[in-house]
Amino acid sequence: MKGILLIILLLSLKSYSQDFIGKWKVFSYEDEIAYYNKTKDFIIYKNPTRKDEAESFKQMSEIIIFSVTYTFESNGKFINDFPAIGETVIGSFEVDKSNKKIVMIDNEGKKDELKYSYNEGILFLEMNMETGYIKLGLVKVSK
């Protein structure tokens, strides 16, 4: 669980592009164990031997993952709200379209580069971890 919270925090750092401007909410989560689309209440288990672990995550995901919002502003500022832990992360962002990466830097100077894809209004952010990856799907909720 600590790893998931850390990953969410890391996904909240720096980017700047017109397509990204607005407030975004997480609607899907994917890792090496499972893919879960909250909007459709649809889950696929990639590793059946870890199904119990994925089910536990699904139960906690509403608070940990799906309550998180990302706001990207036209001035290059981002705001990332984590209601479950009562934390807001603020920083700056830039989008490197040629390398399909978002460079995020929080106000404490922590820098992260995340792979992204943007298709039909859906923004996917991917982070490689020591033992796998996490990919979040975000949908824009306001401009």
C-alpha cells in the first residue's frame, strides 16, 4: 500500500501542453497483476495466482487511487490532490511530445519523467517500478 501511495505522489510533478490543461480524474489502473476500469467496473487478472491481492486492491482503490485528481494549468503549474491522505502536491510541468514524456517537478524540487499517451480525450500515465509498472488512465472532468 505504501508503494501505491508513493507512485501516486510521483505521478504528480511537471508538464505543459494544451491537451493536458484542465482537471483530470483517475478512472483506470493497470499493473503487472491486473487491469481495473472503475467506470465500467471491469477487472482483468493478468496473474491468476495473485487474484486475492488484486481483489484487496480493488476494495481499497476507491479511496487510494480513484479519489485523486490532477489539475494542469495553462501557466505550467500542476496541482495534485490526495484526499485520502489530506495532501496536495503543487509544482510545474512540461510535456515532451517528441519523446512522449511528461516532466514533472514539485515545489520541493523532486523531478519525475513519466511516459504518456493521449488518445480520444484519455490521458494515460505510466511509471516503471522496480518490479513492474503502474499505468493510470485519466479523464478530463473540467477545463
